[in-house]
Amino acid sequence: MSDTSEVIAYCPGSFDPITNGHLDIIERAAQLFDRVIIGVALIAEKTHLFSPEERLAMCREACAHLPNVTVRTFEGLLVEAVHQAGARIIIKGLRQAADLSHEAPMATMNRSLRPEIETLFLLASPTYAFISSSLIKWVCSMGGDVSAQVPPGVAPKLTQRLAEAAP
């Protein structure tokens, strides 16, 4: 558990891979809260391009300049991972209205399970509002240069992984 005066926020996601849109939300959260925990989700039902260890490493590298940000994995209910970490805030980034229609029911369920934990939504900066990990993977798989949309070091890893996966 944390010091009661310290406000900890939890930013969950699959980060497969982390994008500059994710990083923008993380950096803004790091300015608002004493500590930010990046929770890399381990979802067995979802197929990921990168392993949990690779996603952790990319997130840690991308957030190395943020001294109040730590990165860890979680599985199971997000709200329980947040509670166990001593956090009181879940941070979710919204790119467009469709994200809110998807995220709002989850936020409401989380609040019903753990009323002491709040979900806060941060709107994506316009520069990053179109970026998603899925789109980044698709563009890169088609030979497009995504280096401007991901933190340094991610694009080469993505290009290599996609080349390895190609038939």
C-alpha cells in the first residue's frame, strides 16, 4: 500500500506496441499524479505480436525519462490490479467518440466493483488521435514508415517482428 498522501494513477493497456499516443497520455498523467503505474495487460484470449516481456521492455524504454512512472504486468480484473497496486485512479485515453462508448460501461462496472477507484478519461492530443496499435501494425506490415508514430526503437522491432511472421 502507498503513503496516503501520494496519489497513484494506473494506465492500463496491451501496448502491442506502445505508440506515441500512449506515451502522450502517460506523460500527461505523470504531470498530474505523484506516481503512474503502466499496467501491461496479460490477456490470454487476445493474440499479441509481442510477448509480455517485449511489451514491458518497450514501455520501460519509452518511459525511461519519466522518474515517477513504473511499468508492470497485470492479469485478471483491472480494478483488482489497481487496488493491489495502491492506486485510486484509472487513466484511459480517448481518441474518438467510439472509444467512450466502449470505455464508459467498463468504467461503470469498475466503479461498482471498487467504488473507491475512479476512472479518468484524457482526450488524445489531436496529433495522436488517429493512432492505434492495430493501425500502426497494419501500416508497418504494408511497408509504411511508422517511426513518427511510435517511440524511438519501436519501429525497428515492429518491422523485424512482422518480417519474421510473414509467410
